Amino acid sequence: MFVVLFQKLSDTKNIDTDFENLCSDISGRLSGDKKYILGDHPSELDTLIYGHIKAIYKYRDNYKNLYGIIEKFPNLITFMSRIDDMLPK
């Protein structure tokens, strides 16, 4: 699902709108007390989403528009931080 949506992003002129819609969908799937996309434990899909969000967040100077969109969805930042905390330091 996520890969197909990112392929769509690369084919469009309106990346910001499509990316915001994608973030909104992911944010909705993380609504309430859901910690991960598919349940109580991280899945491969969670790691894929995490990797994309983390790259944009870490290199925000290069992706100012996309970073600004992610900032509109606090639960995406919480999701990213939750997985960050699981990784070895």
C-alpha cells in the first residue's frame, strides 16, 4: 500500500497535497490507542513508514514542505519517537 502511494507521489505535480493525504491516512490508522499500524507490535509496514518519516524529519532542511506536513500530525511524530526508543542507542 505505502509503496504504491509513494509511486503515485513520484508521478504527480502536486506532491504536497498527495503527501498530506497520505499522512492523514496513516495518522487515522494510528488514532486512539493504536501504537502501530497493524496492531500492538511493530510490523514491516511500520518500519517502512518509520523510515520515510524519519528521513524527512532528520533532513528537514532538504524537505521543508514535507516536514511541515508531518508536523501537522502529532501522532506521526509520536509513532516515530516510539520506534526510535526501541532501537539500540
